[in-house]
Amino acid sequence: PEAERTWLKASAIARQRPLASLGEDYSHLLVDAVPVADLKISRSSDGVETWPEALRVPLLKVPSGKFQGVASGIRSALWSNEGKWYRLKGCGNNSEGFIIVPVQDDVGAEVMQDGQPLQKIRGASYVHTATIELHSSAKVDTVARR
């Protein structure tokens, strides 16, 4: 258990550094991350076979298309299927798709490294961010139902 906690913390801390291990093109690119240790994921899903057909492929928010949904945040949307609502995370930055933007400090100045601006991907959701959001939502739901 202690070794696992140490690994989960180290994994979260590693995301504070650029993705240089993927090659020079990624040496100034960061992945957004919530500043908390990762959560251990218990994979209890039956797999995507149990999901509605439309959710078995990546979806991107666009002004119009085959499926109608509701934008519910910069990187998320709501979609209804057979009376059940789904919150889709990481489906684009508004209707811009996946964009790369400069990292800014607390006063809005670009953060530099080796004379180049650090950048991050916007519009995407990652396993670590989705896990924290789902965990937090479940906790809020538990309290709200009391």
C-alpha cells in the first residue's frame, strides 16, 4: 500500500514537467492536471459493449452534427439517450476542437522554459483528470442525497 501511494504521488508530480520523453516536438508541452495525487482506479465496467453505440467512438463538440447535445462546460457536454443523460468529458475546447495554448502564470504572463513558451493542450480529458472528477462528483452526489 505505501509503495502504491508513493507511485500515485510520483505519477501526479511527473505531470508538472513537459512531455520531453516523447521527443523534441513535445519538450515544451504540458498535460493539464489537477494538483492532487492520482486515485487508484478500480475497473468495474463491463466494457464499452454496454455503452450506447454513439459513445463507443470519440466525440467532438461542433455547432451542428448527427447528434444533438448541450455544451455544459468548456471541455464537456451533456447528451441524452433513451431518457438517460451522459456527461461527456474532453470533447473539445468549446467548438474549437483540441487547441494548444500558452501556459500562463498567476498574473497572465506566459511561462517560459529555455527561452520558449510552455504550452498545454486544451479540450482534452485524461484518465487522471476524469478519475478525480468522477470521484468528486460521486462524493457530492452522496452528500446531496442525504
